Amino acid sequence: MVPVSTDHRSPTPGAAHPLGAVPQPGGVNFAVHAPQATDVWVCLVETDDSGARREQRLRLPAQTAGVHHGFVAGIGEGARYCLRATGPWQPESGLRFNEHKALVDPYARRLDGALGDGAALLPYGEDGGPSETDSLGDIPLSVVTGAPPAPEPGPGIPWDRTVICEVHVGSYTARHPGVPEELRGTYLGLAQPAVIEHLRRIGVTAVELLPVQACLTEPGVRDRGMRNHWGYSTGAYFAPDPRYAARPGHEVEEFAQLVSALHSAGLEVLMDVVYNHTAEESVSGPSLSWRGLDAPGYYLLEDGEDLDYTGCGNTVDCASPAAVRMVLDSLRYFAGEFGVDGFRFDLASVLGRGRTGTGPQGPVIPFDHRAPLLTAIAADPVLSTRKLIAEPWDATGEGYRVGGFPPVWAEWNDRYRDTVRDFFAGGATVGALASRVSGSQDLFGAQGRTPFSSINFITAHDGFTARDLVSYERKHNEANGENNRDGTDNNHSVNHGFEGGTTDPAILAARAAHVRALLATLLLSTGTPMLLGGDELGHTQYGNNNAYCVPEGTPAAEAFAVDWDAADADLIAFVARVAAVRRAAPVLRQHEFFDGRATKDGEPDLAWFGADGTEMPGEDWQSPEVRTLQAWVDGSDVRAPGRDAALAEKDALIVWHAGGEATVVLGGPESCTHDWELIVDTTLPTGDPGAAPDGATTSRTVFPSRAEVKVSGPTVLAFQQA
């Protein structure tokens, strides 16, 4: 049993703001939101050389507007503590106060330790009443932490030049030979010059980090002997995840170093944040933090039970002042103190749940784009200047809101993903493809939004990698311990005649060409492209399309780590080439939607052609038999500020083909009689039509107007005016 004392110090009232543990001259001010608690205790925990712990409980002496607060003299940064709260046990109202449960401070800047005995963390006993098992020793401790080092200023990349790469901090560098072994899989590993040089080479301007707020693996996963790999189970919204620290206890400084290193290289940092649910699961789960302090203020409840719009057991109440404040404070902390350039919000439709109304599917709190939290973020003078990206759905049908967020937001466009996958797998029509590659105006054309509101992606952490997308027709998730029931069955994938890995050169060539067609489409489409880190290397997860967990104790190098030694050098060169084409061609990344307007050349801004080189007839748009589409873009009236005028004057022609052998007549209006230079050919390993086998550059590949070009299988060709 941990020795307890309560009489060593007597806190003075201190201040109610800001929340959390704030070091000050002479001590630390503690402020904890717990409006219905009778008392809140700060429990200082010290460990001696033998490992024995001693707990000193200090009651916060003052309460202001639901915030318990006090100033503790004689301690400073590095002090370890937990919280305890006493109050009513009224489960029907969501109140489950239990002084036997040590709690993480919701505003903790750093955590020390891991979860222990799951039974000890439950607030209730076998009879349903309060548990008398003390959880200290089975819960991470909060650590008093000061401000991080001042960040290097961000590069401020405009949306039209933004290319995002989604990466897992651990997996991306855990096997990188150019990263010192002790730094692999860490914040500092991602900050290494070899990694940054690679990201810059492939045209990335923004690195989107899978969750790096401290993660505590959810009970259901822990019960299977697994740990949460992705990080979508938040245990502290202000603490960088300690598992990515090269030196334990230095994650705050090291995360700050990562942001500054990327900024110094001209790269932005985006964080994937999970404000829709927490690691506490439902009321049958543990009491780790929020539930033990103010469950009715932090969670959506009905008769004391959690409403689950997330599929994770609980839902944060984003209309509650307590939750709205916590989310805004967390975002401002990372944006202000660390200099983070933007945020991708997991299951962001939850952020638009108000408190009243009935949705179309029954008693569901409906989505409202003017809901309190969405409005507060959009109106915030700091956050509104950051890149804000919504995952515009949650675990309910009512929550699917692609295209429904306010103008300040960009959104993940899963309809782009599915359409492009399906087109090259032989399904989607050219009409569906045209809508997606031209910016998805049908989804984002209202409310003054731009084509960059659409975050275009083919693959993401959730689903197959690009290599697996062309190697597996079905998921292979047995390793997750859920009998292959987890993960989607709707993959729009193909295997080119064999399920999984093979040495057959014909199959490998077909798969490689298919991947190149997918990635070229992504980078040449109108909108904001997002790559999945590792796709440019040929990374595989061996058919696992839900790689969210790994066995507890798995080293980072074996946890879906990118295998840099097996990297496809040609594919890296291909991605770099296509990204460079996008970067050099404002005609491909315009700020306004195409609307058929006449340019100064008298031609429309965009025109579509079929395989015969004539404008696409109406009946062909939805025909499953038509497998070729050409997009001609007039370069004389490019809507892209700050462009290079010489580049902007060049017309562009892109050809997509997803059928068998065919002859394509290069399309264009009658007035378009100039020659075309082929600048991207996805049938070639590096995509460079002018590259010799030894890698040297030879002559330009030029075609006359209306030339015939042979194509077969998944193919993308990009031409510019010669």
C-alpha cells in the first residue's frame, strides 16, 4: 500500500486560470475543472531509490465557477502528481466520483508511466457501487511541465502549393538506415536530414502526423494482449506521446525540435487530433481522467450512459462549455507553443453535434455546421489561420457530411478515393472520374469554397497501402485478433491474378504500372493531394487494411514499419517527377473551379475528350464500356495567384485509360494545333519519357496535334504545350 500523508503542505487559493499545473515563481498553481465535485486533491507522488512510492494528498482550497484551484509552494517542473476527486455517486446522472481512483489531469503537459491492472481502473465494484481498489500505480502520472522551446516560424505554404504526406512517427523511420539507430521511430528520427531530404525530393510540403497526443490503449485492445498502434485513443490532449521520445521524459522538447526542423526545411506540420472520443470507452470502462471529474460536462450522456457516435464507446460533448474550452485550449497550445501549422480532425462530424434536435434516423443529435465548437474554431484569431482539415463523417449514417463543413475547412474526400480506385479497377465511369479529378465541384462548389477544400487521397492509414491495393482482392487482418471481422470489405482493389506477394514478373509489372497510374492521378488532379507515407517506396502491410494494433511489446521496427532497404527507387523517382510537374504547372492547381468560361483564347477553361479525340458525347459519360478520358486545360487564363506567367501560358492535356489495348487520338479544341510534349508516362518505371536506361536524360518526346498514342491497362499520360 502506498503511504499517504495530507499535512506536509497547505496550498493557498491561487488562481482559477489557466487550467492545469502551471509552474510559477516559488511553486505551481493547480486548477481543475470539476464543478460537481465536493473536493479535488492534488496528489504528489515521489519514488525512492528502491522504487517505493509515497503519495502526499493536498486538497485544493478554493473553487471558482466550477474550477478547484490552489497554489502549492516548494515544487516545480518535474513534480509528478495525480488527481483525486470526491463527490456524489449517481450513475443515472453520469456522476461516478471515487476517491480511490487516481486520475490524469486533463490538462497534463506530460505523462509518466503506463496503464496497469485494468480491473483496478474501473470506478465500480462487483456490486455496481464504488470500487474500493486504489488505482495509483496502475495509471500514468501527470508531470508538471513548463513551456517548450520557442518554435521556428512555419513556412506558410499556400493551399495551391500544398502536398500532404501522412506519416506514422514510429513506423516511418523505425527501419531507416540513414537515421541513427537510437533515434529510429522517434520524433528526432523524423527530424533527421535524410528523412527531410527524402520528403522534399518527393514534393511534400506538409507532414501530417498520425496522433501524437498521448495515447492510452483502450481496454478491449489491451485484453487481447495488443497495444494501439495508430494512436486514436487519447489519454491526454496536451501531452506529446511519450512512446516517440528518444530519451524518456524529453518528449516535449523533442516534439518541439521536430516541428522546428521541419519548418527550417520549408515543411509544414499538421497534427491528426482525436477530440471526438477518449480512451475511457463507455461507462463500463475505466475511470482515467474526465469521467472521474465531470462526465456530464465532457461526454454526451443519456440517463448516465454514453451516447456512442464514434464506435469507440463514448462521444465528447462538443456543445459543452467544458469540452469546447478544453479542445480550444489544446489546439491553441500546439499551434502557439509548438508552432503546429494545422490539424486534421478525426471523425470531425462529432464536432458539429449540437445538444438539441432529432436527426433523420431517429433520436440522434444532428450535425450542425454552426455548432458551438466549429463556430469557435472558425472564429478563433489563431486557429482560423491554420490549415483545418475535417474527416467529415463519424460512426453514424447521419454523420456522413462530405462537403458540408464551413468554408474555413478542407475535408478528406473519400468519394475521390473510391472513384479513382474503382475507375482503374474497371468500375467507375469516366463521368464519375471527371468530377473527382477536376476538384469535386459537386461537393465543394458552394459557400465560397475552393478546389483545395477537397483533400484528395487514394490511400491513408485506414485501409490498404497503394501496393496492397493492387496485390489483394480482400483484407487479411487476422493478426489483429478479431477473426478478420475488422476493417472494411469495400476496398475497390484487385490482385492482377494472384493474391498477395509473388515473383511473377508479368504480375509485378502490371501492379507497378497500376500504382503509378493511381499516384499520378492523385498528384495531377485539381484539389489538395495527400500521399500515404511509404506508398512512394512500395510499402506493404501484407493485406492488412486496418493496421491499428500490434502485440504489446512489439518493437517499432516490427510494427508495420516502412522497409527502406527494400524501397523501390524507380517509384521514388516517379513520385518526385510527377510532384515536380504539378509544382511547375499552375494550370493544374487553379484556385477557382472550372466552369466552362471562355478564356482570352476564346476556348473554354476545361474541355473533355474521348479516345477518338472528339469532345465526349453525352451518352458516353455514364457508359461502363468507355474507359478513356482526356482533359484539355487552357493555359491562357490560369486562376492561380503568384504564378510564373511563362509556365501558366502552356495548355495541358491529361489522358486516363483503364481498359485493354486502345488507340487514343490526342484531343483538343479545333484551334489547338500546337505540338504536345509528353512529360509523364505511367507505363515507364520513373514516368520520364526522356530518360535513357542508364538514367541519363535524352531528347524531349513530342507529338503533333491529333497524334495517335497506343495505351493498355491502367495508364496516365500528361502532356504540356510544346
